[in-house]
Amino acid sequence: MDITLVFIPCHMGSATVFKEQIAHLETRYPVHVADTFSHDTIQGMAEAALSHVSGQIIPIGLSMGGYVSMEMAHLAPQRLSGLVIMDSNPYAESEHRRKQRLAEYNLIHRGRYAGITRAGVKQMISADNFKNANLVEQIMVMIKQAGQAIYEAQMKAIISRQDYMATLENLLCPSLILYGSEDSVTPPKWHHDMASVIPQADLIEIPNAGHMITMEAPDQVTAHLSQFLDSIKYQASP
């Protein structure tokens, strides 16, 4: 039985964030990239992803995509053959962070959207990877291309997301949690929290990487994904 890999990008991200992983895996698995641009709730994104593919799936989410993957687990746990969460957060938005995001949202809403600055990218990736001018440019172009309307819709979704710890506690499928050792956006502790409650979870730290591990350390992430997917295929084989 085919299992579809559903790749779910980060806030303002596109298939670009999974370019290397998709190139490696699409010859072995059906692949779908979730549409995160047409909805302003995490639930709406998850429902759309579930409706666009049939049968068993493995959601693979980065950052905001992790929220969507957890929502998919909440909505349709029976359809998941596995779950991959990368650089994400299982908790609902804190009141402090909610106020920060709303202030940012209002500032952008009243002004002119210009994408992300180099200083913004610097907060997302490790210090070593920030020296990679090509990587920095790829991230800046991708985020600017998404545009202001997508920024605003996705920010609404992020602010209103639910807490997923109970969903993770009841998860029956194998799971893989990946995070960058230098991730200051979604700190390592949150990933350890997730792994501590998921019954079948592998927790892996990607060294010298920040919040964009699929782009910062594509070969390492792809290798860990391949190993995880192979283990699921082995378990499912007669």
C-alpha cells in the first residue's frame, strides 16, 4: 500500500524549504505539498491537506507546518502511518507571544510589506549558516514572494492555534522529531517535551543548525527522514 508523504512548509514558506528532501524521496513515495496559502486557520490548512490526498499519509511539517501536521493527527489519527515534526512547538500561543505577534501584524497591516530583512533571517538560522549568502538570499526571496496577504492570513492561523500535547500523548503511529541545536525560535526543550509524551518517538538534534534545518542541513535531514521512512515500510511489510 502506498503511503503519501505530505510536506507542510513553514510560515511564509513554499516547497522550496523541502527541495532537497522531495528530490530524494519522490522517486520512492507519492509526494504532496500542502497548500498553506489558502486558509487562515491551522485547522483549515489541515483539512485541505487531508482532502487532497487519499489513503495513508505521513505528514512532514516544518515550524508552522508542524502545527498543521499535529492538527492532522488530531483530526484523522487513523490515517497517519507516521508523523514528522521539525523545528516546531506543541503548545498554544502564550499571551506574551500573542501580544508580540499582534503588534507585528498590526504594524505590517498598516504599512508596506517588504519581506524579511537580513537581520530577520539571522534570527532563523545558525551563525555559521548565516555566512552562506546563497542560503540567506533563498530564504529572503521565498518569504518576499509569499506576500503580505499570505503573511497576514498565516499569522492569524499561528496566533489562534490550539495546544497539541494531548493529541501527541494519544498518538499511535511512529514519530520523528527533528530540531536544530541553534534554534532560538522553537527551543530544543519544546522538542524534548514532545518526544517525552509521544509513545513511539525518535528525537534527533541537527548540530550547527537553527530554525530552517531542511535548508541549513539538507543532507542530514534527508538521511534521517529516509531512515525513519524505511523503518515504517519495514514494519508495514508482511
